[in-house]
Amino acid sequence: MGRPATKPARLKDGFYIEVKNQGSGGVLIRRDTEEQMQMAAADYSRMKNVTILGEMKSDKWVNKQNKKKKK
């Protein structure tokens, strides 16, 4: 099995949204452009809870938004 990782995972540069069902953990989805992220958020918001996290650059959030969209 081996040892567990001690370093946290690094996220790639891009725009992120979190998609989850009510009462469960979420999944982060990355898109290259803000327009693509907005389109993905609109698509997923029909059936899931969507949180727009913002843009990640060099392991730092550039513009953290935290907007929630529900079904």
C-alpha cells in the first residue's frame, strides 16, 4: 500500500467550479476560459448544486467568487 501523501495536491491553472449533490461531497471541474466555466456552470446547475470558485494561477486564487447556483 505504501505511505500516504504528505503534500497537498496542486491544482492546475484555470477556472474552477464545484459541482455536488445535496448532502454529499463535491467535485472540482476546471475550464480554460471564464466563458467555458460559465457555460459549464449553467449546464450543471439544472441538476446539481454549483459553486463558482474562480480562477487559480500559480497555486493562488486570483478572484475567488463563491457564488452558489441551485437547481
